[in-house]
Amino acid sequence: MSVPNETLYNFYDPYNMIAGVSMILVGLIGIPANYLVISIFVEYSSERTSFTTLGVTRATANILILIGLYAMIFIPTSFVGYTPFLPVPVTTLLITVGMAIYAINENQTLLTALNRFCALYFPFQYSKFFGIKPTILLLTILWIYRVGKVIVPWFSIELSKNVCWAYFSPNYLTWLITSPDTCGSSFDGTIMAALQIFGLTTVFNVATFSKVLYFYRHKSQSDAVSRRKERKNILLFFQTILQDFLYVIDFTFTFYFSTLIDHRMWTFLSGTLIWQSIHAIDGLIIILFSDRVSILKGCFTKRLPHSELQSLPHTCIILVIGVFGVFCNISIVYVFFKENTERTSFNLICVYRSLSNIYILGTTFLGLFLPKTVLGYSPYSPPVESTLIHISNTLYLGNEYQIILVAINRFTAIFFPIYYNKVCGIKITWLILTIIYLVRIGIVILETIPQLEKQCHTSFSLYSLNWVYDKQDKCQIEDNILTVISITFIIMTAINGATMIASETPITFQSSRNEDRETKKRIRRNVFLFLQTGLQDSLYLIDLSFMMKFSQLSEARVWTYISGTFVWECLHSIDGFIMIMFNEKLSLVRKRFFHSPSSTQIPQNKKFTISVVSSMPDIA
């Protein structure tokens, strides 16, 4: 009844200290957020609906995982080097029950999608099939099945002879089992079940979204009561989408990103911290969409003339996403100037994108939106605030123009590789990029100065939590931004469509003739970079969808924040993160920051458990 002795890895080790402190900070956000969700449900009878029951169940599961696993096992073990107070069987039981609870939340995504589907398509039958009593019954069955599947086998286990134990490793900073081969973990079934749930959830969500679009095109404007109820259902649908997206992120890190680097700090980030963050952010999302949170905030802010405490969750989100995005984009710039082999035309485009992202995140979000949200007033004069926002907008459009340049770059690389250096060389690319941004900066100067002379100021609104134009009649201007964006998108789609069609053909053609391995490697590399381009382009498509269409779905403060600020900030942060994931040389940066003796490296043949299993492997 023992686990590997790794007591040397404790708070004296910098990685353990960083891991422990990080988990404490996330826990301090996640536990109160989820507790607040439960408090609202208990205190306000009007909040006791089937949908909020699903939310409370998720919040309860989040708290059990954050306390039962992280506060009681993971955090103490990171600091001490072993799990204090808890014997190995109890630790194993808590971890396996935690996995079962995670699976409950995962299964619940399908139940939530069905709830929203029924609410929009069959409102008259909604109370019958998805009333609070049927929902509680379904949730009770789900909890009994999942938790019972883990606990019942324990009654037949002879602890003295058991060799399969789950524990948190202070070395690898993630939870493991003592003998993966002996314990016979079967992850294939877990992955397949998760994909099936995700597939069904997607089907229902797409059908629900179709209903949303149909409603806004055909609904009578005079039916105010019906329209208000429909808007509420639509808002809850988008809450569902955001929460489902968290599990997509967790799965992506667990099954893909976790395999990129064999370093103990990366196993912590991809296997432990991401998992904890999912449960913390899940509670924050429920809070942001709750109607009753404003009442609770009022209890704490009665004497305050401003709404800075009311915007505390938004402030935390702006800070976390902004810092993360700046770090990711700075890493791209660092690699480009540090490594000579990385100085290619495609990477130069990425560097320009990163520099734009750094400016937008650093000055507009962290430098303007964040302090104004905290203080309740702008630390800058109206002309300065307006200028900062206008520059960020013009850099955003500069990145938008880059989409065409990137599409041409990939098109040339795949169709005309012989002429690539001539047409898309680094000097020509640098010249084009410089012209693009000089033109954009010149335009913003010419447009901003007349506006400032008329005392027309663009500002960040503390009420709607997004930036807004001055609403005075003299400040109204007509721009061609929609036309420019539409033309850009059409050109980019045409070029990328041709590239995508040809992306498989060159590989097949070359493979049919015994070409040298280096040629096929370069072709695959070009296809790989094309996929990166597709992912980055999709970010702007998502942002434009929210800005032009989804922002009109609701006038609620939380929705104007999500559609106007949150999505925009995520765009520039995730853009940098995608470039990191596709950067070949970034491993050199990781080695410099995370260099440690070889004893701390994870063996290549080491088998890990993962945080998404529905139950603990069979215990012999």
C-alpha cells in the first residue's frame, strides 16, 4: 500500500512553489464563485428553475472537485512532497470520485443542450419534459450511477493486496496511478463516449442556434412579452455554449497539447491547472448570466456611487486573458529575433500580428479598460482615451488585411514553391506589411483629428462594459468598414478555398513518385502552416459574427461585455496562443525558462492517467 517516494519535490523546488501558488489563486476565485451560484439558488425561490438546477449541480460538482481534490490533495502535496493526513486508499477514493464528478458535468452538457432545445422548439411541452422535478430526477439518477460506479467496487477490494493506487505526483505535478499496465486503464472507451456526447450536444446546439436566427428574422416586434422571454432563452443558450466550450478546451489540452512537451511544468499546466481553471471559470460564467447576482452586488455596493465592485468578475477576466495574451505574443516576437532560422516571411507576418496584439492588449485592455473598470473613471483625458481606442481599431483592421497576405503566402508556397522566395520573400513581405500599417496609422490620424476638434470622443462605457462612439449628432460618421471587411473575407475565402483543395494533392503526387524525404517534409510543413492560417482566420470570423450579429441579441450589460469586449480580447490572446502551438522553435524558449535536471524530465515511455476519465481504471 505505497506510492513512489517523491518527497524531494516540495516547496523548496521552484516548480512546486509555482504550481502550489497557482492552484491556490485559482481556487480562491473558483470556490467563492461556485458558492455564490448555490447561494442564489437557495435564497431566491424565483431562481429555482430547471435550468438553474442544472447550473447549481455543476457548481456543486465544481466545489467538490476544487475542495476535495485540489485543496485537500493537490495543493498540500505540491508544497510538502507527499499527501499529509490522508492515507493512500482515501486519496485514491477521493481522486476516483472526483473523476466521476467531472464525468457528471461532462454528461450534463448534453442534458443542458436538450433543455435549451426544448425551451425554444417546444415551449408548451417544456414544463412537462424539463420541469424542475423531471430535471432533479434525471440528475439524481446520473449522480447515483456515476458515483456508485466508483464506490461500489471498493467493497470487494482487499486493500492489503491491492497494487493500484491513485495519487498526486509532486514530481510530475499531476495525478497518476501506480501501475498503468497492471491497472488496465481503458481510455479508448472514455474518448469515444466523450466524442459521442460532444457530437449529440453539437447537433442539438446547431438546431437551437438555427431557431435563434429564425426568430430574429420572423418574430413580430410588437409581441414584447414573448420577445422578452425568447431573448432570455437565447441568452441562456449562449451561456450553455460558453460552458460547453470549457470542456472542449480541457479535452484539447488533455489529448493533444499535453503530448507536445515532456516537461513536468507542462504536465502541470495541461493536466492540472487547466482542469482546475475549467471548474473555476464555469462558476464565473454562471454568475455573469445570473439575473439575481445584481441583487447580491447591490448589498455590497449600496454606498458606492460607481459600479467598480459590480464589475469585479469582468475585471478579473480582463486581467487574466490580457496577461496570458501578452505573454503568448511576446514569446512569438522573442523567438523571431532570437532564432535566425525562424526569420521567414510567414513568421514575419506572425510577428507583425503579435506586435499589434501586444499593443491592443497592453494599452487598450490592460492600460485602459482594466483601470477604468476598477477605478470607476478613466485615468486618461477624453482625447487620449479616444486616441488609444482608435489606434487599436486601426491595428485590428491591419491584422484583418494581413489575412489576405497570409492566404497569398500559403497559396504561393503550395502552388508555386519555386517562385515563393521571389514573390513572398522576407524583404517583400516586410515592405508590404510596413505599407499596410503606415496606411492604417495615417488613416486613423486623419480621421481622429477632426473628431477631436469637434469634441467627439470614443470611450469605454462603464455601463455597457464595451467601447462606444460619441452619440452626439455632430459626431455621427459613415464608414466603409463593413464593405472593407466583406471584400477582405471574400478574397481570403477564395484563396484559402483553392489552397485547401490543393493541400492534399501535392502530398499524394509526391508520394506516388519516390521523391526525397526532405521535399515531402516541406510540403507537409506548408500544409501545417495553412491549417494554422485557417484557425487564425476563424478567430476574426467569430469576432465579426459577435460584433455585427450576436451583439444585437440582448441589451443586457453582461451580453454587451461578452460580445463587445470579451470576444475581442480573446481574439488577440488566442491568436498568440495558436502561433505558439504551431511554432517549431518555441521549445527552445521553454528550455530556457523551464530548464531542469534530466531527473525531472518525464520518461518517454511513461504512461499517464488523464483528467477526463469517467471513472478510475478497474482496481484489481
